[in-house]
Amino acid sequence: MVEQQLRKRGISDSRVLAAMGKVPRELFVPPEYEAHAYDDDPLPIGLAQTISQPYMVALMAQCLHLNGDEQVLEVGCGSGYAAAVLSLLAGEVISLEHLPELAEHATAALSTTGYSRKVEVLCLDGSLGYPLKAPYPAISVAAGAPHVPPALLEQLAEGGRLVIPVGSHEDQDLLVASRLHGKIEYRTATHCRFVPLTGAQGWN
């Protein structure tokens, strides 16, 4: 996976590649999909949600430019896999999941695999972020939004980066928003397709 799907497609951050090579993806997918855990595809995890393809998890992590001590806000915990990867790259991960069943399963998977020490899973509306511990130097959103939620921009620290898919239900651009000198600058990392971001500042 690391060599064929990630390095060959432009993932060059050595820390991201190492983290992707360490986290056992098969332990974050339903048993019936374990044989496909390392396919370069998203996989169903129930409740009309998916675990993102490995390349997308790696690309989003690389776009955050983490150095190891940041507090990361993740929106869309899902299976907990991306949170596990981020926990190897940052100091702390606060992962928000609005579906109680998925939040429970992710918490269990992170505990079983030993990544729960640096990850806190909260069952909340991710489109509103988590202002209690803001501002964040890194925010990763694993669900497609119709626009960048203002609440998340407000919680982005100076010099920080927010990675989020924005567009329609069927097609999005993966945007990287950076706060520099109080202003927000955007660039597009790639095209993508995620499940919808629901909530007060997402899709109704």
C-alpha cells in the first residue's frame, strides 16, 4: 500500500508514510471487508458511511504539515482509522462523530489497537467544531460540505491549516485553507468524493 498507492501517487512526507505503514487498517473495517482493507478504495462501515481510501487519508494528513506536537481537530471520525494515523503525527487528536453508533465503534477500535491514548472521540455536530479547545493549528474534515463552515474557520489558529472537501453531494474539491496574518488563503489539493457533512453548518 505505502509503495504502490501512496509514494507512487505523490505522498512524500516520510512521517505520513511511516504512520500509514504502521496503523493496521484491517482492524478498522467491518469483518466482511478485512480482505479488502488495503485496496485503494473507500469501504462501507455501516450507516451509509465509509472509511476513506488510504491515499486520501495520507493526502489529507500530508496537507496538514504536522510536526508532532499539534492539537488536531478531526471532523468525521467514522471508523477511527484516520484518527489513529493522525495520532502518530500530532500531539493530540480530538475527533468528532455525530453518529453515536460509529463513535462507540471508533472508540472501541482505537482502544483495542492502542491509539486511544492520544485520541478523544466526542459525539457532536462536527460542522460546529469544538470551541472548548480552540484554536487548532490543524483541522481535518472527512466529509463533503456545501461550503467551508464558518465555525471551523473561526477555530483555526494563526498559521494553521484546514483540509476539507467542498462542493456538491457527488463531487468536491479538497481545499486547504491556511490562516496567514489573519486572512484565509485557499488552494485545491485534488478532486474527491466524500459522504456529506451533515449538521447546523453542513448539509441539512
